[in-house]
Amino acid sequence: MAAARLNLWLPVVLWAALIFTFSAIPSLGTGLGTWDVVLRKLAHLAEYAVLGALLCRALRREPVAFLLGSLYAVTDEIHQAFVTGRQGAPLDWLIDTIGVAAGVLLYARWAGTRT
């Protein structure tokens, strides 16, 4: 039982820690101008899609997985507000939340866990 829970939740915790680590980096700019912004927003979307899928896998309840992923995105934006060279932005939270929704929906469809 404990091993099964660890198997479900360890990837969630590790992925959330990876997101936290990236958010602590003072500046992720590449100097590519508009492409820099586009690539960073796509990265937000992708990293939170993975989080959404992992949460859905662990919880097997899409609404709860979506809510927890979106709440984590809020904490991530608050965290970034305290990192030099970064800012917490409502638009980034929205992009993160869209990513969570995509990950939850894709995982639910793939795993056949629609609830």
C-alpha cells in the first residue's frame, strides 16, 4: 500500500520541485526577443500539462487534479514575485492553468479515467 502511494505521488512531488527550482532562477531570458516570450509561455504550458497529468494519475479525479494544479500555479507565481528578475503574473497563472487542464484531460482520455 505504501509503495503504491509512493509510486503515485513521488513523480508529482519531484515534478513540483522541478517547477519550483526553475522558478527560482533569476532570469531565463534567451535574448531571442519575441521568440523568447513565446518559448517561455510554451514552457509554462508544457510543464503544467505534465503536472496536471501526474496529479490526475495520482488522484484519479479530474476536478481535484485540476484544482490542485491551478492552486500550485498560484503559489508558483507568488514565489516568482520574490525572485530577483522574475515576476508573478496573472497571465502566467492562466497559461499554467490551461496547461494543467490539458494535462488532466489528455491523461484522463489516455487512461480512460473520465469521472
